[in-house]
Amino acid sequence: MNQDTVNFIFIGLSFALYIVIAVRSRAGSTQEYYTAGGGVSPLANGMATAADWMSAATFISMAGTVAISGYDASRFLMGWTGGFVLLTVLMVPYLRKFGKATVPDFIGDRFYSKLARAVAVVCAIFICMTYIMGQMRGVGVVFSQLFGISVPAGVLIGAAIVFFYAGLGGMKGITYTQVAQYCVMAFSYTLPAIFIAMAMTGNVIPQLGLIGNYTVDGEVVPFLQKLNNINAELGFQEYTAGNLSTINMFCITAALMCGTAGLPHVIVRFFTVKNVHAVRKSACWTLLFIAVIYLTAPAIGAFARVNLIQKLHNTAYSEAPSWFDEFESTGQMAWIDKNGDGKIQYYGPGKSEVGKSSVFLGAKPEYPSDDAEASQKVGINGERLLANKSDDSNPNELWFGNDIMVMANPHMAGLPMWVIGLLMAGCIAAALSTAAGLLLVLSTSISHDLMKKIVKPDLTDREEVNYARGASFVALAVAAYFGINPPSAFIAKTVAFAFGLAASSFFPTLLMGIFSKRVNKAGAISGMLSGITFTISYIVYFQFLGGKTEQLLFGITPEGIGFVGMLINFLVTAIVSAMTAPPPIEVQEMVESIHIPKGSGDASDH
Amino acid sequence: MSTLEVNHPRAHRRACLKIVLSLLAVWFVASFGCGILFRDWLDAHAPQIGTAPFGFWMAQQGSILVFVLLLFVYSYLMSRLDRKHGYSERL
């Protein structure tokens, strides 16, 4: 039995499981479609939220990002988990008490205005779209690896599957499928790490291996020391040293944290539990389940880096391990023999994808067309040739995408086939669960907040669900398009922008809506608009219009600008609210009431 | 439902805010403080965790552990507070 067959078996089994669950818990009413009827247990909801939370970016790219950038990647580790603390103590208990199904619903009622609701809908759609693009890309990467097809074809297959069960099952179906998906993810993520930790450090627990000693071939050195030495030898900076300035690191982490706390698709999860007490309990479980994976990621990243360099650097191409061929053929690794010695050389200080120490000219590898002559496609060592010109200004010969680290890891460590099959199933679970959750929020935003509450108030339940299904189809088509033509090279980066947008729009508005009775509709609307407009323009300018590094505001990169956008939002909201009339008395009473944790009632009685 | 029916919305809200703010202070010190702002100093002066420098370890592992603990503490303290003010809905 070969690897492909094993992969198919594992993925097939996991899919069968998800589909059985989705069909069995199919939504019958709008209430079940949006909030699963409000009766999911805290533990189950915790698992489902964790699955929703851990996107393909987390699962596939994060360990790779850690491997490449060492300390700098801590911004993702702290940002995404720390944001969850904010979300739990500042947002969800109050929003759950308020008891409506969606975030725009709260904003619309709290700021007593259709315009505020409309602005919130637009922000929600924008955030979810940015986020879901990254997910579709992730699905594409996995499927391309799996079937040996191109990434675009992989994206299309993934889109079809997501549509099938997200559109069909609604929130109830999704919640129970996500519970299963979490189990698959957690198991498949930690298992390879345990094997590798044993091989490299003699420690069963990967987290202890990371802070333990490297013990291969009788040599005993502190593991991080070993990694620093390897990096230094090849001209990279030390693994434990950071590249980003402290202010930039601070801003990016803060933007990720606050963005997390404003993510509509995660907030919605907490409307599915019974009462405020259950919300808090559910949040504990969620973070615990998330931590299982987040604490493993840095270990996997560090192990993968040592493995990668030891297996490939200064190895003759003809002797390179077989997985190298596979990644070459799907275009995720590339090698150009610049010095003609037939060996693979990997050098820093760049990260292989950016300007410095790049292998070839251009952002990503291009290949000769299929009808080109064989001599243009295959080099003298048997390697796959690129259409890009080689960049001869530096000696680095190896290119690879961050996204492959997690998937390449078990190959590199020579783990058994079934571990790799399981990992594939986990990757797909991660991407599908998040994409499905996002799709639901997107479709709800359109059918419930836009159609029912703004455009056509006399919509029946059945029509509303149909609109939701139609909207998910359109949203998915757009997401698939951007998954095929991603606006940014890496999954984690695309997703980071979504957090910036959430931080600059929802977080301040929700926070002030909950904790202040004085903030009114004029303040909220102008705040949201100025925050998100500022953030989008900054990102677009530096990401797509070729803004120069010198022009950056205080040296803050587009990833971290959401934090500044958020401050602007706070400021504008406070000033405009102070200058206009306070909100009506019934709204002030409502703010009082959401602080009383009792009597939250059933979810979504709209 | 609790037998205590004396509700004090204002007192409850103040106590709740106090819990939230003190937890957020810990949250800030563990992540931004140890992991980013004072990281270099801590790497050099604080005791190592295993073989890892303290600041680096806080940024990659320690802060996450602190976050999980914080949420359990939050859930516990808030339930106790709700009970005290007669808002408990534990079933």
C-alpha cells in the first residue's frame, strides 16, 4: 500500500464521519440554522469553537512561520490566544446576555440605527471574506499535495465540499461536525510532534523537548542552542533573536489580540450555549483546547527547521529524500543549482521568499509550459527547472513556501505512512471547519442582517434560510477566486489582515457599546468608518500600490496597523459621541441590563 | 436558582469590573510585558526555563499557559460573584 492510498483512506473516513454528522443534525428552522437552537453543552461548544478558531493558517502555516522566523512568530502565538482572553472577559458574556443571533444585530440595536447595522454588516462581510480567502488557499494547498494536482484545482474541490455541508447543515450541523474535526486536528497535530520529539530530544513531550537537550548521535546540546548555531552557520540570524522592532512587534500582537476579540464568527459561537454561566465555562474549555495545539506549534517549528537543514543542506540532489521530489512537482519547493556542484545549498539571511538571498527573480516559482521541450523542464541532475531567471547575487539555492512545513515534517522525520495520512485529514479538517463557520456568518450577515432587517422586513423563515444558502454560494465563489489568486503570498499573512480589520472596526465599537451608556449612534458609525477606512487604505497602499518601507508610520507594517486604526476608532467614537446627544433612555436601560448575567433567555428570539 | 434574592446591580457591576481589570493586568504583564517589552532584559537576567531563555519561553509558551489559567480563574470568580448577588443560573 503506498502513501496516497493511506491518505485517501484517512481523509475518506474523516469525511464520511463529518457528512454523517451533518446530515443527522440538519437544521430545520432558522433558529437552528443560526444558533443551533441555543442548547449546545459548554464542552462540545468549546471543542467546536476551538476547531472554528484554528484555521488552516494556524494548522498549516503557523509552525512553518515559527520555523522560519523563530522569536518573531511569537506575535501569532500570543496574539491569537491572548485575544481570546479579551474576548471572554470583555465581550461574549455581555453579548450572550443581549441574546441576539449576530454581531450586526447587537450593533444595530445598541446604536438604534439601520445605518450602524449596515456598516456592521459591511465590516463583517469584509472581515470574513479576507479570512475565508486564506482558508480556501489552505484547502487548495492540501488537496494539491494529496492528489498531485495544481493548487487552483485543489481550491475548487475544497469549495465544493464546504458548500455542501455548511449550506446544508447550518449552525447545528456545523457545531457537531466541528467537534469531530477538533478531535481529528488535535490528534493529528500532536502525534507527529511526539514522535519527532522522541527522536531528536529523547523527550516524549514536545514542549519539554523544546526546552531540553538535542541528543542525536551522542551529542548533547541545549536544543535552542543547537538551532541558533545552525542558523548562524548558514548566515541566518539566531533563532531566539527577533527581527522586528519592539514597537512593530507590539502593534502586530495588539492588532491580532483585539482583532481576535472582534471576530464575528467566533463571537457567534457563544450564542449557541444556554446561559452566561455556560458561556464562561465554554470559553475556558475553548482556550484549553486551543492551547493544546498552540503549545505544540513552536516545538514542531523548531524541530522542523533542524530536520530540514540537516536533511537538505549540502546534500547531492541525486541523494535527496523522495519527499523533496514530491514538493518540487507540486511547486512548493524549488532548487536551482547555481554553482553547478549538484548539491543543494541553503543560506540566509533572507527567508527565501523575500528580496534578500532569493533563489530566483520574481515572487513565486514559474514553470515552463507543458509543451516545452524536455530539456527546458528537467535539469541535468533530474531536478524540475523553473522558468524564472536565477538570482545570482547570493549563493542560496533552496526555495520553499512556509505552508509546507507542517506537512513536510513527518516526511522529513521518516514517520510511518498512517501518521502522514492522519495529518492530511487534520489539515483538511482545520480548513473546512473554519471556512464553514465563516461561511455561515457571511450568509447570515446577508440574509438576516441585510435582507430581513434592512431591505425586506416581511421575509418568512423559509425564504430567509434560502437567501442564506444563496449567499453562501456567492461568497464561496468569490473566496475560491481569491484562494486561486491570493493577494498575499502566505496564508498567515492574508489572515493577519483580517484581524487588523476586525480590530479597527468591531472591537472598539462593541467594547464601548457594552461598557458605556453615553456612546451614541453618530459616534459609533463615524468611529467604525474611520477605523476601517484608515486600516484598509494603509494595507492597500503598502501591499498593492508599492508603498516604500521608509514611508511606514513609525515603522509599523500593514500587519500591525489595525492597532493604530483601533485607536483612531476609539478616539473618533468618543469625541463624536461627546458632541452629540446621548442615546435614548431605553437604549441606556438595555446597556444596564446586559451587565446583569441572569435571564439571558433562549438564543436568538428575533 | 439561588435563595439569595437581594440583587445589587451596581455593586455587582463594580466588583465585576475589578475582577476583569485585575485579570487584564496579569494578561498584559505576561504577554506584552514578559514576551515583548522586557524580553531582552529577562532573557539576560531571569532564570532559564529548562534550557530556554526566560523571555523567549514566555513569548512562545509561558504566556499561553497564563492565559488558560486566567480564564479558569475568571470563570470561578465570576460564578462566585453571581452567587453572592443572587444572579446565579447554575443548573
